[in-house]
Amino acid sequence: MCGRYALTDLKALVKDNRFQLEAFPSNLSPRYNIAPSQPVPAILNQAPRELQFVRWGLIPSWAKDPTIGYRMINARAETIAEKPAFRRPLQRQRCLIPADGFYEWQRLETRKVPHWITLTSGEVFAFAGLWDTWTDPKTNTAMTSCTIITTTPNKLLAPIHDRMPVILPRESEATWLSDGLSPEQACALLKPYPATQMKASPVSTLVNSPSNDTPEVLKPEPRLRTSKPLSR
């Protein structure tokens, strides 16, 4: 799964306009420990092409109870074309979720060790996501939410976790947002990112708490490199 990530490089996002956007939220700030149920920056397949905050944890438009979103922070690439909550968004409501790294916890003999995973280039990238809008029947208030799609792990991630988020190649980002993309074509893009273009390193257990949203969560923990993972 993908349950925590970061977006810290605002220069690439805003000044260099990595995603060629027309507008940005005025309250955008570096985030080191983004967690489910929080507002996250996303690029929806809408015009104009802008970055906007949506809630992490997809609430289907037909949901009776918005707490369903807590169970839908991720969508499995293998089944999104079949699951009722994801089938329609896959056809019409896809999004990019910018990040510059994410966290996964490796289960060792006596503990779980958080790892910080990035591209070797250090560049900002985009997760493949889906979005939907739910309207509260009591207040008539609309809420837009999203989910991050996951897939099988590449060789780098496999010893750490049995899933990884789908990172779209830069050349596929516009395709993912384009109109007329069929579910079959969309699913064909949902592949593990090449392991040779990624790196992972143990980081501070401060990241275990979402309340720790500071650069300190990225401090390395080199002594953990000698730990042995549990056999699967």
C-alpha cells in the first residue's frame, strides 16, 4: 500500500512549473509526512489544469457514509476496472498526485523500519490516482477526494513491502489525464516503476506519527541497514 508520502520541492512544482499548471493553491507549503484523510495537492483531469486540494481517501459519489474513505486511500491496479467504487472514476475521473518521495515500512524481526523511497534523479514525480465528488445530503456540501493506485512491487521495493504506488513515467502523465482514454488503455499504464531508477533508505521512526511533519523525519538511520527482514 501507500499510506504516507511527501511533497517538499515547491520550487520544482511552482517556480519551474513541473506539471505546466495554470493555477496553484495560495496556501501551498512543503509537506514531509502526508497522511490519509488530509487535504493533498492533486491535478484532476479537468480544465483549467490546476493544482487543487482534495481529501486523501476516496468517497464514492453514491456513498451513504463518508467514513468509507478511510478504507479507500489506495486502489489496486489489478481490480480497479471491476470494483464499483473505482470503475467509473477510472473511466472519467483520473488524477495526478505530485510527490517527491514516499514511505514504506519494512517488517523486521522485532520492529517495522520506515524507508524513504525516491527517484534516483531526485525529481518530483506523480502517482496515478482517481478522484470522485461526494455531496453531504444533510448540508448539500460537496467534497472531492482521491485514491492512490498501487501495483506489485519492483525489485527494489519487494524486500520492503508487497505493494508499491504507481508512479507514472513523465511521458505518460498527459495521457493519464487525457479524454477518451479507455479503461483498458488506462490499466496498461499501471506498471511498477523501474527499480533501477529508484532508491530507498531507512529513516527516522519520527515518521510513524503523522503529527511529525518536519524535515527531521527524513534523517537517515544507517544502523538499520544490517537488520534482517522476516521471511515471507
